[in-house]
Amino acid sequence: MPETSLRERAVRCLARRDHSRAELARKLASHGTPDEIEDVLNRMSELGLLSDRRFAEAWVRGKAARFGTSRLRHDLARRGVAPETVDDVIDAECGDDDFDRARAVWRAKFRSTPADVREWARQARFLQSRGFAGDVIRKLLKETPDESA
């Protein structure tokens, strides 16, 4: 059985979902030399098949309803997307609605305000693990149920 070419592997990966340049390079690393991989990545970019910006936009659209801005930034940085691209995409896709997203995530999980300090801490930890900022969490957990209506 003939070995699958590096270009074919790249196209197969990109056919499943968008990848960042760094992700695709990691997936191809064991199948070619760094120069060969760089050539394939450049060719995929020229053809419009590989775009960090498009990957970041799709990632943020898919995850923004469940995660806060800091988590989105962290996940994209971990996948090798440039910080400038991350900032542009998050500003364009999320805007300033971190509080509204945090409220939606909180409602889906808890539905009632914390009754005591222990419950408040549990809810705050949950929201923090989802990447919401401390000031957003404090504001959300201090509001009364009537204010959100």
C-alpha cells in the first residue's frame, strides 16, 4: 500500500475541520521533514485551505456561548493562533457581552442565587473555570433574580 503523501494528509485533516497552522504542523510532524511540512502549509495557505483567522472565528463561534473571554483566549493561544488574531476575532465575535453569556451559563447550571457563602464559592468556581472574569462573576452572583428579568 503506497504511503499517503503529506499534502493528502493535510487535506484530509482540513476536510474534517479547520485547523490552526500550528495544529496542522503538529499533526504532520511525524510524517515529514520540517521543510516539507512548511512547504505544504504554505501551499495550503495559498490555496485558501488553511487560515488561522478562519479557524479562530469558527472556534469562537462554536465555544462563545459556553465560555468566557479569558478561556477563549487561552484555548486559541494554546492552539498556536497569534495574539493579534485572537484579539481581533474575540472583539468581532464576542463584543462586550461577557456578562450576558455568563448569566446564560449560570442559569443553565444553577437557576437560583447562592443561599450561603459555600454555595456562592461553588458557583463562582464554576464560572471561573469557564473563563469568566472575577468582576463579571461578582456582579452576576450579587444580582437578585428580579434584576435579570
